[in-house]
Amino acid sequence: MVEREDLNFRSGGRRCAAWLYRPDGEGPHPCVVLAHGFAGTREGRLWAFAERFRDAGMAALVFDYRNFGDSEGEPRQLLSIPSQLEDWHAAIAFVRSFEEIDADRIALWGTSFAGGHVVRVAAEDGQVAAVVSQAPYTTGISALLAAGPREMARLTIGGALDGLAALVGGEPMRVPAVAPPGRRGAMSQLGA
């Protein structure tokens, strides 16, 4: 059995890096498409889930969003929800192009930020057979409220400044994904 194949697909004019896990036996096989949550990459143990799916007789495609991990895109670690949703759709189209994959039995798997993405992408696609959405991030408002008033104000102002910079062609505002409580970061709650 081949451990996994390093492949690439195109999304938004960029190369997205992917691993394809193929099960033993005759196809066509169902396929689970997986991507990371907020600020992660496929190296963050997504391979462990893909291996389990493969061992259960399903193909699995694990990919990095553009600007993350081994995928193309500048600036690095740029979080763009519209781009990530486009990457999901491109990944689904990519796996549907394989003869040994059953295009009618595609499942999506996401956790946290990707858990929200998979719900939306499946609804937009209309032909996804199943969705696994673990602890999904589905609304920015609830996340801001959970951050508390001070951090909510700081993140809202940062988001507005980032939007203004984008309008005039400026650099994106960079914020650490995780920071200690009281420090500037997208996740700065105790235990993050």
C-alpha cells in the first residue's frame, strides 16, 4: 500500500498542496476531503485521520489552503474566508476527477474554523454525501462576544484598520494566531 501521494490542484490561480490516501481494492471508493482549522496546516495531524479513513476503505484528500503550509500564495498565513471556501470547492472538483473515486460519495471533514467551512461548502455544492463538522466556528459575532469587551474592541478596531489598509493597497495587519491572555492575538483566552 502506498502511504500517500503528494499532489497539487489549482485554486484561484494558486497551487494548493495535497496528500491523497488511496485504499486497497477496486474502486470507485468514497472519499473524505479534509483541511485544517484556523491558522493550521495539514501537518497538524490531519494525516492521522486520513490514514484511518484509508484503512476503513475510503480515499482521503488532505490539503493546505493557499497562503498556508506547502501551498502557494503571498502574503503567507493570510486568512481569507472567500479564498478558503474557493479552495474547498476546488479540492472537491479535484477528487471528483479521479476515476477510482466515487463522485457521488464525497464527504467533507473539518474542525473548528474548517468545521464552519464544510457546512457552507456542502450546502453550496449540493452533491456532498456527508459532512463531519467538529466544534465548528460558524459566526464571528459569537467569537467576539466570547473574547470579552476589551478584546472585542481591540479585534474590531484591528479588523477595521486591516480593511482600510486593503482598500488603499497596504500591507495586511498581522495578528498572532494565539497569544497569552491580555496580549494581542486572535485567540488570547486562557488555555488557547
